[in-house]
Amino acid sequence: MTLDAPDASGLRYQARYAKHILSDRILIATSLGYFRKDSRQNLYRDIYTAGNSRRRVTGDLSLLADLLASPHSALRIGGGISAWYRRDNIWTGSNFLIENDGSISNLTTTRYRLNEWNTGYHLTLEFEQRVANNVAISGKVGWASLQEASTSVQAGIGVSYLFE
């Protein structure tokens, strides 16, 4: 998953519950996810400070249509609504003095903190293949637009257990 900055890409862990309806051609799904990315900022030579800290708790409600009439494979396209909690602690700058011996002193760091809910929508394309009676593997790409939180591009793989 990516966020609005190049230093904010990483894994988003997600759990999803889905219900198949209309002869297995429509999928209604709800999911919860968590994303965390921390970085560090190089100040001088090999001296670092905490950089950006980004957290997301994500919730999505999706409606997907299956384009394949197969009991073992699914190619789904769809979208839905999203609500993501954003907690960011962004490094905006540091001031310090460089001593004669190369060390630094009087370090001050400024940060921008943000805690807010963002809502929006998402689009999804996924392929799923059954590998056993109740087990399937899938690949997914998606895009989410979340107001001030900008956009997020996503790609992932999944393993599903099918309750029948």
C-alpha cells in the first residue's frame, strides 16, 4: 500500500468477511485493516532522528461483480466506501549546532501531528482461484480516494477460507 509520500509504502494487514449472492456472481464484503510505517531522518553524517510515523486503521465496505461464470475461479471488479483513521507524526525540520569534534548539540525538531478520520471511496480488481474445497488464493489491485488523506494505491495477495 502507498500513501501520499514516497516514504510511506508498506504492508497493510487486512481481514475480510464476504458474502456471495445472486448465484455467486455478486460479492458483498467488509474489511478491517492496519498499516504502520516509521522512518528516520538523516540530520548530519551518520546522525539520525525519528522521521515520519504514519498509522492507518482502515475500514472498507465493497460490492464486487464476478465477470467469470466459474465455480473455481473469479475475476471481480467493483468498489465501495471507505473510512480510514489517520494518525501521522511528520518530521518538518531540525535545527542544531555542529561542535568542533563533529558532534551536534542544541537539537530541536519540529513536527506536524495529525489525528483524523477520512472517508471516501475505493475501486478494486481481484482474481481468486480455489486450490482446495474450502481454500482459495487471490491477487488484488485497488485505488482509494480519501479526502485530505489523498489517494492510496494498493496491491496484494490473500488466502481465503470458504465457509460453505
